[in-house]
Amino acid sequence: ERARCEWLNGNFSDAELLLESVLTRACTLVERAAAFQLMAYVLATKGELLRSAEISIEALKLFGIELTLHPTKEDVVSAYARIGQQIGERSVESFIDLPTMENAETQAAMGLLSNLIVSAYLTNENLFFMIPCHMVRLSLRYGNTDASALGYSCFGIALGSAFGNYKEGYHFGKLAFDLVERGN
């Protein structure tokens, strides 16, 4: 909390030092993820977007999520194909009825992915397109959480802009909107 206060007051160096200390003392993955996420916020606020992305990618490895800072177009195409297989014949609209995500570690991973989206959007288009794949995959497997709406909407953006599939992209955007409107 002190690191968060230092960050909010613009004392970025103090916040970074405190967070480095927290990372050496954190006992659980969720605690480590929270410290990494705040460190990424601090770095992004300072305009160090690549470093912020690197920190988030490193933290995601704690949860078995492997991302590279510079994925290729082929990586993106492959990731979207795997999501298509995972979706199968289910309608996108049915995802609103997924259970609420209960697993704290998966929620922490979703938070890290959410945080990474901003840095990725501003630094690397292919990385930006990869992140929603992981968010959608986790949501389909473990249920919806607050971050799922962001994952679905960014997945829809990528379907339209990267693959020209605007109709399916619209359905994911609508799902995100409906999930937010539901209020959970």
C-alpha cells in the first residue's frame, strides 16, 4: 500500500524500491503478481512502456503463460486458430453465462494480462493481438471475471483489424458490453 501511495504521489523511484522489497518477501503467487502489476503501472506512468511490458511478461511466467515481447504474425494466426478450436460450435453469446472465475491465481494472471494490454497497444501490435487470446482462453476455462470484458473486446478488435472478421469481432464486442452491463 505504501508503494501504491508513493506511485500515486509521483514518487516513482521510492515506489520501485518498495516494490523490489515486496517482491523479495512475497509468499504467494498472488502477492507477487500484485507487486509486479503495480511495478508495471509505475513503469508505464514513467513512460517506460517496453520495460513495463517486460515486467508483465516475466510475471506471467509465474502462471505458466509464455509470451514474447515480439511475437510474429504467424504466432498470432496460430493463437487465434487455437481459440477457434476451443470455442468450437458454441455461440459467443453463450459465454456470458460462464461461471464467475473463483481461482485467485487465475484472476491475478488476468490482471497482469489486462495491465499489459495498454503497453502492448502502444508498442507492438502482434503482442497486443496475443494478449486477448490468453484472456479468452482463461475465461473459457475458468469463468468470467472483471478482466474478461476487456479480453473479449480486444479479441473482437483483433478479429476485425487483423483478420477482417468484423462480424465475429462485433459479437465479442457485444459480449464484453453485455458482461459489463450485467454488473458482475
